[in-house]
Amino acid sequence: MYDRFILHNVKHVDGEEIDIVIEDGRIVGITPVGQGIQTPSQPDNGVTASDRLGVPSPSLSVDGITVYDGQGDYVSSGWIDMHVHAFPEFDPYGDEIDEIGVKQGVTTIVDAGSCGADRIVDLARSSQEAMTNLFAFLNISRIGLKRVDELSNLEWIDRGKVLASVDTLCDVIVGLKARISSSVVGGNGIKPLQTARRLSSETELPLMVHIGSAPPDITEVIPLLERKDIITHYLNGKKNNLFNEQGQPLQVLVDAIARGVHLDVGHGTASFSFKVAEAAKQFGIAPNTISTDIYRGNRLNGPVYSMANVLSKFLLLGYPLEQIIAAVTTNAAEWLGRPDLGRIRIGDAANLTLFSLEQESAILTDSEGEQRTTNQFIKAKGVYTNGTFIKCEVRA
Ligand SMILES: [Zn+2]
């Protein structure tokens, strides 16, 4: 018997109302609401949702056809989080893959250098048991986040092991990660980034560079970045950040954007400031991708909590919903070289996130402890990925 799932009465971010028909995990139909979708009629004895699939009500399932009423919620291609920590063994920067993935509306996560060459194989293996798709940045330090000063000893950057990992896991590794801030590099200053630059050209993989406190000074760091490299934590409010006292972007940032360097949020525990984000918005320095830098601690205790919570902050900043959703769908998919992950198209494997815009007030807190009151927020409702619909059960 075939397995047909109909996502009924949902809308694109542009407001177009559609039904999406999925058969055996693949999109076979996309139709305007009310046109041509045959829904099974409600049986007299009531309806049981498929518990096995985790299909939430309101849904009904008859003869292998499950209909889920989206009740006018939004649908986009599955959200992609470009900066997470998905290796639970490493404390404090680790978490369970599906807790930071599908359970909060994210179908694809990119681990941002939790593991170096020593453990990257274990990370890749653990993702095979998860519902969430996983890619990874390989930490240039072979020990990864086993210690949080992983670049304080240059001997931990093992060229041979980096090359071997990239070779073995070419389907998983999408770039190299270097955390370039004082607590990570110790007395090594800019040296680890210079080594990362060389490894990037040898492996032909872009860099994701974490920025933070000096040394090294930010004006030494940014000029080393090239097209397609990523600056993560670009809205951090630390002393060594990318904006001056007046909130204007530093010249090194303006030049980097002109070279095609990519800006990523990487909210995290300590790296998102409303003040900096407001200045960036004012000067038109928008994010290419919005990511969480989520791990167990900042998921459970804030200020990250979830991807939806981070996205809601950008609504409050005044970014249009279309632009916000593009920052976790099309923009990320393009960077990954996987345009299929950023679209909803007949013939593709269904990879969808269902979400709503709740018109309610809520308090949002940044990494500096500053609070803002919003009167609307984004809430993840469910995902369809790898042939299964999963309801989201986290706070907004
Ligand atoms: Zn991180």
C-alpha cells in the first residue's frame, strides 16, 4: 500500500495558500487550496491520528492517506541552522541532534566545529540514527570542543588529520571552523587563523570563523577572510565587535562584505546584542544566515531557547518575514550547494517546516541580558522530513 500524506491549507510566506501532496516521502502535487485535492471523508466512528508517525491532530487517516489540516499556518522548505553544537559528549557545548533539529522545526543542522579530526567520525555516525540531517564544519584543532581553548596549543592543529577527515567525510564536512578569540587561542594571536587559511586552500573548503574578544584584534582577523568564508557571531556586543561606538560598521566589515564574505548570526549564550543588531539593521548590514549556536545550556535556560525564538528577534528588529525565512532556507541551502534543501518542488524529497506567526506579546532577551517586548512571534509547528511528519513541542 502506498503512503500518501496531504498537508492541507498551508501558505507560503508570500501568502499563497496551497495544499502539498506527498507520496512515499516525495512531493507529487502542489495545488492552490480548494482545487483538486481529494480528501477522504470523515468516518462516523471518529478519527485516530497515526501515533507511529507522530502525526498530530487535527489529522485524519483513511486507507493509507493521511490529511493534516495546516489551518492556514505557513510552510517553508525545512529550516537550516548553520551553527549548532550537536555532540552531546562535549560539555558545555553539546546537545542531542533531534532536540536542536526536528523537534524545533529545523530539518538540517550544521555542527559548527564541535569536533575536530579526533571525533568527527563519531559525530557523523551518530547523525545516522537521527531524523535531522547533519552537516559539519571540522574544527581545525583535532581535539575540537573537548576543551574550550582548543587553539591555545598549535600542536593540536594536525594538517594530516584534517586532510584525512575531509577525505573520508566529504559528504558531511562543508567547511573548516576556527574560533578566533582570546580565550580560545590563548597566546597564539592570529597564528591559528593563518594556519586555517592554508588548510582552507589545501582542502578547497571555506572557513567559518568565530569572532569574539581580543586579542587578536578584529581588524587583524577580518582581512584574512575570503569569498564564501563565514563570520559567525557578527552581531556580538563584545568590545572587539564589528561596529564602532556610533554603531557604524567598521571598514574591515564593509570590505569583507564586498569580497563576498558571508554574515551569520550564531546567537549563542554570549554573541547576540540587540544594540548591535539595531545598528546593523540601520546601516543595512543584514544577515545572510540566521543561526542559533544552540546547545543544551542555552536551549534550556536561554537566551537561545530555539530557532523560532531567535527568528522572532529579527521580526522585532523590523526584518520582513520573507527575508527572515530566506536566511534559514534558500540562503543557507545555496551556501551549502544544496538548492534542493531550500525549495518546495514536485519530484523532490519533501523537506518542510510548518510554522505560525502568533499575535501575542512575549519578552525576548539578548546575550547581554537586555530585554525587548514583542507583540508577535514565530512558532514552529511541525516538520516533514525523511518520510515522516513530526510535531514540534518546544516553546516558541
Ligand atoms: Zn558555537
